Amino acid sequence: MRIEVFSHSDHETKALGKRIGRLLEAGDVVCLYGELGSGKTTLTKGLAKGLGVQSEDVVRSPSFVLIHRYQGRVPVDHVDLFRLDVPGSLDDVGVRDLLGGDGVVIVEWAERLGDLLPRERLDITLHYSDEVDTRQITLHPQGARHTRLLEPWQAQVSDTHVGPPHGDKHILGAIR
């Protein structure tokens, strides 16, 4: 299953993240993929809000410290692997210990997890669309838990326009 949505603004990207965040539970892992500036941290702000982090303003890219922990209804670990050169250094910063732990782990540049990439996870890829200020966001659940998590959305998407947005009609508004 894959769900594709289009976001026309940071506000919409955060709103999508908030909707997803409300569904997440302790032990869940969200893997974010996309080029620099594609909206991974913006989506993370929404995920954190949906997970009960009081202020999205505290959520920032942890590029220089690699991991930030926020308190919501469960702990939220925000990991940014952009500056990580050697996959072996993941153990040095404690990433292995976070995966499947007591909170939700959100990993930017998740492709750098290599063999640590968990089988059960939610992959989210962000791409710039051809339309100005529009991002194509693809949700791809891995494993039974995350597939069940998004099944209600799949039904909504099947009856809604999927493709580049036209006028006011776009898929993001259909997902609740």
C-alpha cells in the first residue's frame, strides 16, 4: 500500500504530520526520506504536535547533536542522520537503543540506518512537485502494524483525486 498526498504549504505539511502523529504509539518508527529542504523537519513538527508535544517551536533539526527527545503522550525521539558519515557510528550515538523503545522514533535521512532499518516502520518520502510550493508526500507502511494504521486512509484516497492538484481539489484535505 502507498498513499500519495500533495501539500501546498508548510501549514498543510504540519497538518498531515499532526494527523499521523495522533495514530502513533510507543515503539513506532517513522523514517523520513527526501532531499535537503524538502520538508522533513516541517513534517516532524506536525508529527510531534500530534504526539502531544506542547509546542512545535521546540522541534528543530537536530543536525548538530543528532538526537532530540521531546515529551508528549509518549517520548518522541527526533533523529537526524544527515551529518553521520559512518553507519557504525549509529551505535556510538545510541540510535540502536531507541528503535522499538518506549517512545516514537522519527528518523530524518533514514536511508543511513542501513542494517538497523526496522522491518516494522512507516516510510514517508517528500519530493518537490513541479508546481510551485507543492510537495508530493508518499506514505508507505512497512509491516502489519503500520499497514493497519493507514488502512482507513486508503479507503478515503481511493475515491479522491490522486495526482497533481488541480484548483482547490487535492488529496490532503480528504485525509482526516
